[in-house]
Amino acid sequence: MPPPKRTTATTMMKIKVGYVRDSCGLYGAERVILAVARYLDRNRFDLTLFALSGNDSKSCDLADEARRLGVQVVDIPVKGRIDISAAMRLRRLLKDGQFDIIHGHDFKANFYVLLSSLRTKLIRIATAHGFTEESFRIKAYLAFDQKVFYRYLNKIVAVSWPLRGLLVSRGVPEEKILVIENGIDLDFIDSESILRAQKKKESRLSEMGEKLVFCVIGRLNPDKGQQFFMEAFANMIRDYPRIRGAIVGAGPEREHLSDLIDHYGLREHVCLCGEQKNMDKVYKLADCVVIPSLREGLPYVLLEAAAFGIPVIASNVGGIPAIIKHNESGILVAPGQPQELESAMRTFVDSRESAYAMAKRAQQTVRHGYSAQAMVRQLEKIYDQLRSEHILAGLHEVL
């Protein structure tokens, strides 16, 4: 009788992964984290979310959703811009919990990842979801993040190939960067509701009196380009009085955008809708999604709009052209050019049949190549590989 196979603690133990995020709502990076929470193999990985929190109550949104998915969530209160006591608390939790990997998801999170793991054997990873440069202070933080913090990380995940190129141009070593494009949680999009929404919108092709809704979705900051949409919309309203605008999201630009609505006389035509947790309702309302950003990684709103079969007009930046081929699966415009954006929006209103045909092509692209499951499988391979390399390095030290 052959002897029983020998098992070791290493082969039996799950890989313990800690995510760190300074959340500001349920936007793209949070959607990525929640997709990982939903699809990570729980038989091989143990995921904990360390949620950095300050005075912003919205920092709870990600934590609440993660808990609902069965993820252990640990709140890390942070006082001020730099809180050494918060870093020390995170360090103790990582040590006591015997974590293998610590994974940051924004520049503030990366700071606490590095500080809490100094002189430890933790594997350090960061995901670059995209960058905003809305202020000098944030530009300085990003520069420090990329030139200092990234040097001490094992790997950096970029969510698009153009974002990888940007990181390389800023001095991040190529060998440290991996590309894992964002994926959408297709299982949680109701196919029947998508079909009903599409039929409703397509029925409007012969109903020129119907209102048409342009939606801009995302955090309200200058990089997202809502101000350019507002100018383009204002120039159209004289010729198309029944169009409407819905700006969905929250952020520091809300007051400025509200002033622009008054400046252009659009109070009856454009809504600042705030954050919306039920995005299905938003997408069912939208006739066209506009993404007027100055810079992007691979925006989740693009994947979601395409999955719903909604026509998209977007800036030709970041990973957007991987999904939207100009005049084939949507319309691309130069960033920061309201006249070009206006022209594209006019084209949509005047040629909606063509727009819906392009939207169906974008829908097929997303459904066949951008699933959350595939994204998470790639992450799992990275975690497995880094953990194996880490164990081998430890054996070499012993020998």
C-alpha cells in the first residue's frame, strides 16, 4: 500500500490578500474591487478590504458593498493627510493576520501600503486605475507615488496599454508593470432589461418629438470634462430644444457645474443628479452616454454603457479606443474640444439609426472580451506567481 501523500502547511493555506482603498464613492476602481470580491476563488484566496476613512461619509459605500459580498472589511480611520498611527495599526493587522499580499488602489492607499509593510516580507502591489491632475497638490502626490512608492512595489497593474505607456514615460520600470484591462460583471446585468431598454430607445427613431437624454457619468472633477459637455450642450439647445442632459456623480466640481447651468440658462434642461447606486436605472434612461474626459485608464462607464447597447461619444484618450473604433462602434472626439463634442452629439441626434448599429458592435466587443471573470483570473495568476517566487526566494535565503 503506497504511503499517503504528504501535505504541507504551505499547500493547505490560502493566500491572504489585503486590499487598501481610500474610497470616494462607487466609481471605476471600486467596481474593480467589488468584481474581485465577487469572483476571486475563495478556496485559494482570502480577501480582506482595509478601508481608509476620514470625514467623508461616502467612504462607507465600498465597505458596505464588500461586506454584502462576504468580504471581511476593516475600517482604518485616518486623521489628516498623513496619519502614522493609522499606518502602524494597518501594520499590526497585517502581521497578526499573516497576510501574504498587500494591494493598494490609489496613491493614498499606496502610501499606507508601503509604510505598513516596511522591513516585512509582504508582497506589495498597486493598481493604476487612471490619474486625475485636478490640482497642484494631487499632481505632486502622483509624481511622488510614481517616482518613489512604485520603486518599492513588486508589481504595478495598469488597467490599459496606454496607461502602461504613460507609466513607463514617467520612469516606472517596464518589467514591473503588468496590464490587466478592466472587466465588467456581465452576470449582474439583466439581459431582458437591456433588451427592453434597447427596444424602447429604438422605437424613438420614428418619434422625433421624444426627449433624448445625454448622460455624463463619473466623479465631478475637471479631468472628467463635464464643463466641455455643458458648453457643447448649450450650443445645441437652440436647434434641439427637446434634448436633455443628466450629469451623474459627485465631487468638487458640483458647485462650478451648477453655476455653469445657470450661466447657460440650462436649469430646465440639465440635471445634476448626484451619485446613483442603482446604475441600471440610469442606463435605461440614457439615450447616449458621453465621456468627455481629458484622461482615462479604461473607464467602467464605457464598459457598462457598451454592455447595455447605448451609443457612446467619448474622448480619444487612454484605453477608450480599445473599445470604441471611430464611426464603427461609437464616435471619438479630441479631448477638451467642445465644438468637436457638439458636432458628435448633433450627429447622434440626426443619425440615431446609425448610432444604434455602432452601439451593437461595441456591445459585442465588451461581451466577448471584457468580462470580470477573465480579469479576476489574470489577477489570481499574478498572486500565485508572486507567492511562488516569494517562497522560492525564502528557501534560497535558508539554504
